[in-house]
Amino acid sequence: MSISPPPTDDHHESLTTNQLIAIRIKEERMRHNLSQQVIADHLGMDISNYSRLENGKVEITIAKLEAIAEFFKIPITVLIPHRSDNITIYNGSYGNHSTLIHNYSDQNVQNSLKTVIDLLKKHLKK
């Protein structure tokens, strides 16, 4: 099964990266016709905390993001939003875009993106 690249998120400019990830997770869950409870159980979370995660109310950890991607059998990069003028990460191919993470002003977002890039580098070496 081939996975198409996710659309750019330019129309969601006012949303945080975490909120955009939450939207992607919800879209993926709905695409598979699954309840929040199924995903919450897989992650070992109660439904209320998972609901908050999926609604972008809590920060998602890299570990949770990896577990969700693994559950759906998709690359983690499918869940990570990209903005056409900042950074593009898709299917492990990030080219020279890692230098562009500095375009994000939030230090937490920069750190999260660096962590994801490091995970992708490790994955590509396997």
C-alpha cells in the first residue's frame, strides 16, 4: 500500500504543531473507523486523556507518536505536519530541511523537530 504525502498545513497557520499532529491522529483513526477507546487501550491511556491528546489539549510525546504510527502501520512522518515555507519531512526524506527548523520561533517545537529528525536518521540507518 502506498501512502500519499500529507497535504501542507498552510491553511492551519494559527494552530500549533501539537494541534496539527492531533488533527492528523484523529483523521487517521477515523479513516480506520476506530473508536478513541481502541487507540487509548493500545496506548495504555484512559479515554479522557486520549481524547485530550487527540484534541490537541496536551502535548504528545515522541514515544506516543511512535506508538500511534506503529499501530496504524504508517511512517511517523505522516503524522507530523509540515508547512511549505518551513520544513518538509515525509517518509524519512528530509533532505537539507533540518536547518530550517530554526524558522519555528518556539524552542519546544524546535527541540521536538530535532528529536524527530534524529529518530528518522536512526531509522534510515537500519
